[in-house]
Amino acid sequence: WGIIQISLLIELWFTLTLVINLYKPIRRFFVGILRFSFNSQTMRLVVWTIAFLLLFAFTYTYYTQNRLNNQLIEAGEYRDAAKELGIRVRIFREQRNMYLSGFAFFHGIFLWRLVKLYDRYDETIKNEKKQQ
């Protein structure tokens, strides 16, 4: 889960750099990296594999936290506080992992769309230069 958290932080850094648009050379560098990762056939396969793994992680953690929550509800009142605390900690951990994988997947889609918008913008600028 540390890897997913690091990938989410990297995606957030890319997003902030592209949306804020402070430094044009850095933005072009990041857009170039993202274009390569979304347009290259090999990198596209890697990106789709990572997206599938993130989606799988999201659904699995959602299922696990629901199962643990139902187990906690069905048991009613626990006599052993350590057992109840253990289940609640596992529910918290599964929810955290679900949010991490879900946000990482969502940011991947957001970055893909942002790169498409930058491509369309570059094509528009190129067409305007040709017309002049």
C-alpha cells in the first residue's frame, strides 16, 4: 500500500504542476512524460495493467471492509474489547486502502484527460499558425 500511496502523491504532483501552470518548461516536460506514457504502446499496456490492479485493489478492499463491518454488526456486543478493537482497526485499514486505491485510479483518469486537453490545445495552436 506504500507503493499506491507514493503513486498517488506523484499523480498529485503532476496534477498540481499541470493545473497551476507556473513554469512553462516544467509543464512541457511533465506533459511530454505523460504523453509518452499514454501514447506509447508498451507504456499503455503498463498503464492499463496498473489501472486494472488499482481497480482490483479498490473492489477487494471494499468487499473486505463490508465483510468485516457485517461481522462486527452481527456479533452485537463484544465481551472481549481487544477482539472488537482488532476488527475495528482492520476495518479502518481496509477503508484507508480503499480510498488510496480509488483516488489513485481516479487521478490516473484525470491525468489522461488532462493530457488529451493539452494535445487538443497544441493542435489548435498549430492549426492557427498554419492559417496565418
